[in-house]
Amino acid sequence: MTDELINILYVEDDESIAQVVMMALEELGGFTAMHCDGGQKALDAVAGFAPQLILMDVMMPRMSGPETLENLKQMPEARDIPVVFMTAKVQTHEKEYYRSLGAVGVIAKPFDPMTLSDQVTALWRQAVAA
């Protein structure tokens, strides 16, 4: 594993939010990011893209973020990739639930595009140091 975060897979069904996050990750953060608009597309993209971190919405149609994470944990090539949820549901018990599923962190929506890359990097560093 490299000591620098480069590849981020971003899973979000809301196109307007996705545009802001992709700009924050790529243009402000300098990451190589791939956007998928649903859980199944993310599962399909993991092997080819080889993300070092997956940033994912919780509430999505067809396959929620937690359901997608559950599927990722069943995939040998994905089970060790740190997952961070982005959601408006950030009460303490909700954050604890997401962590119990295997997420390494939670970023609250609405988020600050100017600090998003720093938040993502900090969560990734915590995950790889653990």
C-alpha cells in the first residue's frame, strides 16, 4: 500500500452533489476520482479502478450505502478498502451504526468543498495506520 492517497471511488446518486464532490476531490485535492451513481456500479468498478478509499452516500435507490458496503466486504479485492460515508444522518448513534458496519468514518452533509479533501485524507490515514 502506498503512503499517499491517490485513487478515490465516489458513490453518489445525486448528480448535483456528485459534481461538487468530484471538483473538490480532483481540482482542489489533486486525487484521481471515479464517480459511480449507484452501489452496483461501484461494485462493478472496484476491480478495474483499484481505489484506495471509497467515499459513499448512505441513502441511494436500489442499493443503499450500507448494503453496498456489505457487498464490498464479500469481495476479496475490496474487503480491505476503507469506506467513508457521506450523509446528513450524523447523530452519534447513526455514526456508531455506520462504524459497526465497517466504515472508517462519516462526513456530514452539507460539507465544505474547501476542506473535503483534507477530511478524506485524514480518515484514510487513520484507517491505514490502524
